[in-house]
Amino acid sequence: MPIYEYRCRQCGAVFEALQPLGADGSELTCPKCGAPQPEKIFSAFASSGHDGGGAGARSSCGTGGFT
């Protein structure tokens, strides 16, 4: 199940909810103020935490990344 990010329409609190794929959040309430139906917001893509540097950062897009 994916984690979706929501913003409360009432108080502006941002929170996450583990929900089935494609859920719209209509059954959720804000954990801070209890307001119903928060809005789903786009969250940043989470990666493995690597900063892209180091020996593994070679590109394979036509720049000779493979040796």
C-alpha cells in the first residue's frame, strides 16, 4: 500500500496516510483538528538517500559511463 500525503482544508496541517492504491482520502479526517476530507497533495519522490556522488554516479547516457 502506498503512503499518500494530505493537507487539511481547515487548519492546513500536512500528514501522511497509508491507503490502498488510488484512494482519494474522502474517508479521512485531520489528525490535528478533526476536519473531514483533506486534500491529497503531491509529495516529493523518496529515493534511497544517496546524494548522487561517488563512484556509482557514472552516467550510462552516452557519456561512457560503463567501463
